[in-house]
Amino acid sequence: MPTPRETILAALHVRLSALPATVLRGEVLPERVPTEGLLILRDGEPGDPEVTLSPLAYHYQHRAEVEAVVQGPDRDAAFDARTASVGAALAADRTLGGLCDWVEAEAPRPVDLPVEGAASPKAATIAVVLHYSTDDPLS
């Protein structure tokens, strides 16, 4: 049986997979960026939890990351559309079906991806903060 953390990350991947882009989880950046854009979900860092003792619970603000990459002649408009679609997907269900207390995205942080002999892709990392609680730090 998967842990709550894995269940939440899998649900986030499913939510992102509904977007009009190729969505991968934990993969390396492929040589070619699909025309519809690319999103790569990184599991990120759960951080140090706050702990309550009665009942025992570990409260996380887990920072997953979504790498958004587009390439092509209208890359600025495509990038804007792709990042906005991530925000809309998260806003549609801020609890991922009740798995989290709250899910929120931060503003995209630009990333330079120079490519020899081709038009440079436009890319950014979007932090997605997953607020959830569990009764065991290893779950």
C-alpha cells in the first residue's frame, strides 16, 4: 500500500496529466520538447514537519516542483498558457480530492536551457506546496 506522500504525489501527477502537455514524473529532460509543451513533476522536499503530540501527527509543507518547458516560434505565449494551465488545474481542486489540506503554486522561476543549433526553449520551475498531515514521518 503506498504511503500518503506517494499517494498525494501520484494524485498531483494525475491532475497535471489532464493538461494539454506531455507530463512526466521524475524523468530527465528529453532531447526534443513536444510541440504542446512539457511538464516534469519532481517529488521535491517534504521539509521538517511541525509535530503535534496528542494525537501524534506530522504536518508537512512539502515542496514538489513542476518544470515547465516550451519551444517554438510562439514560445512566450505558449509558456504563459502552460503555466496558467498549471495554476488553473490546482485551483480546480485545492485538496487533490481530500488528500491534502491545501495545495498552492508559487510564481514560476525562470531557468536557462541553452541548446546548440536550435531555438532555445523557455523554461521555469514552479514550486507546488502540498500541505498535509500524517501519523508517521516515513509515510
